[in-house]
Amino acid sequence: QVQPVESGGGSVQAGGSLRLSCEIAGRTFRRYAAGWSRQPPGKERDLVASINWIGNETYYADSVQGRFTISRDNAKNTVTLQMNSLTLEDTAVYYCGKGWAPRLEDAMEIDDFTSWGRGTQVTVSS
């Protein structure tokens, strides 16, 4: 399958912001939900945000609710993750993925995603 490609990671101070971008090639991108997961050092990977196929419904993990915003542009085959009010606990490798189904209800768990990118590092410092 086509692999998503993430960009935009880097280092930021606590309280700051970063915007991650993801491109998922292929004409079928718009048919499926998309999402972002992250893996902090030494911890398991968890889903942090997802968005349905047309971009009008979103899901956020409790840990990022109110701080992160996921969006998509189907004309550009891109998914973004705007991250605000970053904390040290947000340090992780962030991955972009494509879901197996279009609906948000089927994109709320990490196992709902069939393809993940290689990830981009986000490091938050005090």
C-alpha cells in the first residue's frame, strides 16, 4: 500500500506550537478516514487524533483534547495536526495513517488504520 509521509517535526519549548503535515498519495485517499498516532520513548504507540473521510468529524485522545487539531485537504491529499500548548509529555515520534473505512466511528482505535508513515520526531523541552 501507499505509505504516508510526515513532515514538520522538530524541537519546541513547552507551551509552544508545531504543525505536522502528512501526504498520502493516491486517488483513494479521500475515501478513507485518516489519523495521527504517537509513540513516546519507551512507551507504546497510541492514537491521538483521527478524522473522517470528508473532514467534518474528528476524534481526539483525552491527552490532547483541546490542544491538538486535526484537519485534511482532500484536494491536496494531505492531513495536518496542529499542536498547541505543548507539554513535555507530548515528546514522541508522530505517525500519520490511513484508515480502513471512511467513518469516524471506524477510526477511533489504532488498529483501525492500515498504513502508517515512518514518523516525524517531536521534542518538547522546558
